[in-house]
Amino acid sequence: MTAPAIRAIGLSKRFRIGERVRYKSLRESIQNAVTAPFRRGRRSEETIWALRDVSFEVTPGEVVGVIGRNGAGKSTLLKVLSRITEPTEGRVELRGRVGSLLEVGTGFHLELTGRENIYLNGAILGMKRTEIARRFDEIVAFAEVERFVDTPVKHYSTGMYLRLAFAVAAHLEPEILLIDEVLAVGDASFQKKCLGRMGEAARGGRAVLFVSHDLGAVEHLCSRAVLLEQGKVALEGAAPGVVNGYLEGLRRTSPESGRGRWTLDGCERPAGMKPVLRGVTIWDDTGAPTATVRTGAKVVFTIDYDNKGNTLVNPHFALRVEASNGQPLIFFRTRIQGPVGPSPLPPSGTVTCTVDRLPLAPGNYALTVGLTEREAQLDLVEGRMRFSVAYGDFFGTGQLPDPAWGPVLVNCTWRLPGLEPMIVSAHVDRQAGPGKGRQDGA
């Protein structure tokens, strides 16, 4: 039996809220001693358990995903495994060299060129100079920065900086690779390349622990997954089952979802967001709120907002429809589809988005709603609103679409030899290339 490359046994990590760990001067020590009697009775510092009794194993050649909400303890877990911070309780057993990609670009110097930073960052990550020199051309080619390798990285775009940082870490060739949500900034082609690199690492016998909010990537790349909730292991097993368990938990925490109305007060938001978005409602073609709509039918989305007495200057609202695994499918944006009204907008009100013919195949979907003001993100609630699409005659031919053909429906025109042009069904299938999809009426 192969020994695990990573073994976490009862890992727990406690933090003190507001605690500062630093050296004290003699003057501060005397001052604290004198003022100590006056501090008696004050409330003691609060503590929080970021991890609590976490145990799991990862064997060589295995890719294990770690998922969960923001603040569930995912990043803390990787920092403990990377020896950046020590656990309060429990222990970690690691067999092999560890490559950590937790914060892309850590160790890069903005004044140095790309070439110099490759050697600097590679040394920080534990690579020997001869090893870096041997892999140098591969690193540069992977990052796609050949023309700019001798340019200071302070002149790089965010995408170039990200690609170069990932390329160095990806070519470290450790026995254990720890990755924390580093793909969120890259474009689609770069994300695909990174996922392929992680797959190669696993096939080469390396153990990979992958933290991500991209549930589709977790299902595609990982054989197993671990779901963290409030620092504890809530579920562990095959990746599709754990992802479905996570999504079901999100649905249970939204009690209004069955009626097509969602209140956004108190919803989890990314850091820095202002809770201006108050609610979302889905209306069917009869004018009734519902969480189940039909393919090809008219659907109306309404967004309630309240900016606490302040007008909204140059605002833009957006809705993103996602597959159940988090894969973005359709965007509805006022920024590219026209203004919603005068600017500034009143401090509170309701914004309406009407879709005359819903182009979604039957299945389960999620909504993300966002608001920007003056080109800056003001509020964002991701994936909380979940709804279903039932069968409908989208093409008017009486033939009902099969969800297996793809999630998005599109009308198109076919011209066949000797026949007049005809409009038939076509599905946007992200997996199938030309000639791989089914064509009705052909």
C-alpha cells in the first residue's frame, strides 16, 4: 500500500482576534505593568478556530480539491501544510518536497527583469540554479513572455505577472503541490493550460491539493474533494458527490428559493462590498414569481436596491447565469446592453431585466448579481439564487431540447444543397467541437 504524501491528523488552528505578536521595549513592559491594575475587568481577547480537528490523506498521483465558503478555513489549511504557520493542535506528515502556490508573485521584485525574477523566485521556492537554467526556456514559453523576459516586471500587465509567477512554481517539480485559487485572475486559455499542468503533475506521481471556488474545475480535475464548513470537515469523498453536497447545502440556506424570491440582506459577500443589493425575484410569463421557468418563455428578473439615502452615480447592474457547478453561461449587463435610466439613480428602487425568450436548456442553474458605480465594484452576491428550467418548445418545431446537448440554445440558419434555408436547433456545447454536436432537421 502506497504511503500518503500528505496526512493531516486532527489539525486545529486558533487565532486571537486583535492580537499583535511583536517584541516589546523595556519602556512598554514597564508601562504595561503600571497600567495592568486599571485593565482588570476588561473583556479578554476573543479567539476563533479557523480549523478544528481536520483529518485527511492525499496519496501520490492524486488530486484532491478543497472547497467551501469564504472563511471556511481553506487558505489557513494550506498555510499550515506549507509550514507558514504552526497548528494549535494536531500534526501534519509530509513525504517529499513541497511546492506552494498560495499567493502568486510572492518573492518577485518589481525592479528586476522577468529573467532575474525567474532565478530569484525559483531559488525562494527551493530550486537549484542549475535546475532553473535547465527549465528556463520551458518556464518562459509556458508564461508566454518571451518578448518581455528582459523587461522589469513593474511594466508587466497583471496577466503577464500571473503567468510568469505560476510558470516558475509549476516547473518546480515537487512531490507535493499546494495550490490556492491562483486561476481566478487568468484568462480562459491560461486557466486551461494551468489545469493541464496540474493534471500532468498528478499523472507524474505527485500529490496535488487544490483549493478553488471553481466547482467545475474541481469536478474535472480532482478525483476526491473535501468540503470545509466553519473550519471542520463537513464532507469527504468523490469530487462530484462532495460538490453536489456543497450545492445542496447552499440551497438549504436559501429558504425563499422555492418561491422565486431571494432576500440578500446578510448574504455572504466578498471583502469590501457594500450591501446595496437587497433582493432578486424571478417572474414567469404569467407575471408570477417562481423558481422554475420554461425554455423559450419570457422571463423577468427584478433587482431591488437601497443605497441608504445616497444616489447611485453612473451605476451598472449585471446578472450572470451559471451552471450548477459554477460555470458561467450567460451575462446580462446594462453596461453593454444600454442604460437603465438617468444618472444618478434614486437612492432606492427596482431594476428590471426582461428576457423575451430564455435560451437555456432544461436543468438547474444559479444567479450571480452585481452592481458597479463609477466603474468600481460596489456590491456582489455570487451564486446564491438557484432556479430550474423546465422543458419548453424553444424552436417552435415541437421538438424538445435534450440537456445533454449543451446548456445554451441558439437559433441558426442552415443551407443545404437544393433546399431553401431553414432555421433549425443548435446547442452551444462547450465540450463538442465542429461536427460533434447533433443537428436537428439536417
